[in-house]
Amino acid sequence: MCGIIGIAGQTTVTDRLVDGLKRLEYRGYDSSGIAILSGGELSRARAEGKIKNLEAHIKDHPLNGQTGIAHTRWATHGVPNETNAHPHKSGRVAVVHNGIIENFLDLRESLKGQREFRTETDTEVVAHLVDVELENGKTPREAFAATLKKLHGAYAFGVIIDGVEDEIFCARAGSPLALGIGDDEHYLGSDAMAMAQLTNRLIYLEEGDWAVIRPDGFEIFDLKDQPVTRDVTIISGGPAMAEKGNYRHFMLKEIYEQPETITQTLGNYVDEFRLSANIPESVDFKDFDRVIIIACGTACYAGMVAKYWFEQVAGLAVDIDVASEFRYRRPVLGDRSLFLAVSQSGETADTLAALRYCKEAGLKTAALVNVMTSTMAREADIALPINAGPEIGVASTKAFTSQLTALAALALSAAVSRGTLSREGEIRLTRELIKLPRKVTGALELDKMIEGLAFELSKAKSAFYLGRGSQVPIAFEGALKLKEISYIHAEGYAAGELKHGPIALIEDGTPVIVLAPYDELFEKTISNLQEVASRGARITLITDEIGAKSAANMAADMIVVPSSDSFVAPILTTIAVQLLAYHTAVHLGTDVDQPRNLAKSVTVE
């Protein structure tokens, strides 16, 4: 995840900005940069690779000033190099940015002939837009506010303007951002860790907020540009608490990080400038007639969803198997099969053993992992990152959606490679992937409502999750999450299987969570919903806007996630089942981050 820090101070800020970047190294990055205002003039330094490279640049070309912004970048638009590193600059304006500007191509086109673009990044267009507004006579605040109104997507910004000595402009929509309160200076950070050595008094900006910070104070405005007051949070307890920020548990923090982590994942697999899939150079899907996906637990459910994607979009057969059973059934392996291990840690013992088994059999092997220094990443022929950043909560959340995002993009790559998808189809599905961070942000806005529903679920002894198509594995995942952290017995089923036995367990008041976004299987799923409702089940329907209208009054409760193409819908319904499990566990008072009997990484058979 990219990192932001800014300081509006009364003494030189360069060294402290660099120190802040070092505290953000745990998030992962491939380049870094800094921009400083000194005497009303803006200067910057950027470097590819580690922060030590940036420090060497600054040593050779010192930057001194009392107001500045800095950034660690994990490439999303454009390759990782100094040119694409933040801060980006146009005219008087320098910008650091986390997130994705979905409509940046349209905005670039609107500036064609007026502005020269030096990169293929989405961030550069923001600097140009603010600078154009300044040239048109707007004040810096007016220029910044006007630019925000033109942007679609998920973002967190820090902006400084040449000639505006003591002010930093910032905003957030779908990507976290906090203000830090100091003595005679103020701060900006993508999380509490960035400011941990500077202050323990933070203000977390709310969705759509923008702000101006100065050495002597700050002002915050809402989405309608009206001045607002936000609560001050005191962070205590050292670095671990600072990393948790204003969240009660790491799990909730990681649920809320998903717009950002999905953005990071997309950076590896989607070319957002050309609206195309980034086909990994190390694998050509034309060489294979089958993919064998092996994983455990939550990662296995990600693989199950991927089976639908690979087969439906790419016409590529997929076997999905539980790693702990794979070797022992002596599977028949073809020489045109690609073995794909999926693991957050890259150290899961059963999955690693399956990978070695397939390597010995002469198969091409790949590992989709969150830790690129892990054993699986080192031993597989192909290492594929998910870029979710450190995940502290034992019950996987952001790693799961990053796995799904990577697998969706790989399926899209396979379809392009194998010629099963038209250019128009590739553009359409790529756009759907690019929209995910914003739509996940929309799903997170259901948090308070889902918390209320969870209170009823917390009274249950058992629950059922139902889905059809690619929602079936999400039903499995929803049930697993509830079991893991609330200790309530839960089972996930393909909805069509309900009448083949499980319906015998339905009685008056049994909670049944039905995943049914409006797609070609919606009516069949609703028919299954009615079967359990008629037997007294308490139905919670997770659907989208069209599905909600079509199924009005059919469920006791309804969770309406943002509408999307069915290709990405499983990722959005995942947010709902994560929040439902989390709040149920909180109501029950369990140890959410470290549930009993579970470990984050299972490194023994």
C-alpha cells in the first residue's frame, strides 16, 4: 500500500518526512519521493527503489523548507521508476496520491492540446487540473475543491502549491487519510504509523472530506465544501496501537483497507492506461489446457471462485483441490497443466508439499502469495504477488479479496492470451476491475447497518449461507468467517443442493444468509430463498439494487451492495459477509484478532 506523510511546520521538515517514509516501509513500495516549499518555491526529489536511494539524492541535492509532502509508491499506473514516482508536478502544483482515478483517461483527453503529460499515471492529471484552475484565476482552495468535483474513484491526496508557503491541501474518498495535531505545526498521514513519532493526536477524515493544514491550525470541509468539525483521537500504547489506528481490532482495520489493497493488487495485473490485462511474461496461458489450483481454507475458496472465471471467460479447465488431500489421492497430472498454489503466507505446509509434488512430476508451477520472500515464491517457477501488505488478523480479509482480484485479472489475461475474449470484452472487464476500489468503499458504508443485523445473528446457535454460481464459494467463506471468530456453527451450501438434505435442518428462526446479486441465476436463487422462508427461516438477503427491488419483502433483512458486473460481484458480496461475521463476534465478546485454536499460518501438516 502506498504511503503519504506531510508536515506544515515552522522548522525544516525534510529529515522528519524521510523518517515518516521509513515508518511506512512495512506497507511495501517500489519508489519514493518528497516535495518541499522553501521561500515560496517548490522543489522535489524522487528515487526508484529503497528510501536510502532517496536519501542519497537529497544528500547530493539538499531540500530545505518548512512545508512538505512525501510518498512511498507501489506502482499502479506506469512502471516503477523515478519518472513515475510521486510527488507528481505540473506548473505550480505537486501532488502525492493513494488510490485510483477511474476517469483519468477522459480527463487527460479533456486537457489534450493544453498540457503536456510526462507519465502514464493517473496522479499526474490531478496536478494538471489544479494548475489549470489556478491559471483560470481561482484561489488555491477554490482550485483544489473544483478539481475534486471532477474526479471519480478512490483517492487520498496531499497537495502543495508554489507560492502558497504554509499550506498543505488534502482530501480522501475511499482511501484513508488522517490529520495530526502538533504544537505550532500540523501533519498529514495515510495512517497513524506515518505520524507516530510526531504526535498522538489525530483526526481521521471522513469519506469525501478535504482539508487545509497550516503550522497554526487546520480547516476541514465536507463533500459539499461546508466547514465541519471532526473528533480528535488520542493514540496511546506505542507503535502497535498506532498501526491499529482508530479501529477496535486489526481485523476491522484490514476490512477497511480493502479499497487500498485491491488498488495495489490491480497495479500488478491491469494496465489502466491501455485498459488491458497485464499478461505475466513468465506464463503463456496458450501453453496449457488445464489449471490445477491448490490451497487451504479461505485461499481455497478464492480458488473456487477463480474456477468460474477461468472456465467462463477464458475457456480454460480448472481443477480445485484442498491441499491437505491433493497428494494422497494420487492425482492424474497432464504435462499441459499449470499448477497454481494460493497462500497468503506462502508457507502453508500442505500447499507447499503439493507444490513440490507437482514440481517433481514436471509440471509448470506458480505461487500466488502475499509474501514474495516466502518458500513458495522461491520454489515455484512463477511467483505472483497479491500486494495486500501485512495482515495481522488471523481471519483473512484483505488478503482474500486481493487473491480474488489477482485471480480475476489472471483469468482475464488467460482469456486475452487464448483469444476467447474480444477487445471490447477486455475493455469492459478491465473497467469493472478498475471500479472495484470505489465500489468496495460503497460496500463499507453499510457497516453500521450490518452491525445492527449482527446483533440478531449473535443469538443463533447455527446459521446457513447460500449462493449460486460464483457466489457459492463466497457462501463457504461467509460461513467460515462466522465460525472462525464468533464460534457459531455455520455451513455454506450451493443453494440448489438445499433440498438434497440440508433443508431438514431449517426450523423457525434459523438464520439463512442468501447471496444473490442480480444475474442470470438470481431467479433460481430466490426460489431457493422462498423454500427456506416457508419453513420459518430468518432470511438475510445480500444483493444489489436491482435484486433488492425484485425481491422486495421476501427477506427479513436486506444488505444492498453496489451494483456491478457479475464478473466482480463475488468481491463485493465478500465485504458484506466479512462485516457480518466481524460484528457478530464483537457482540459475543470473542477475541476477534486471535480466535481460539487458530494460527495465522499453518506450517505443519
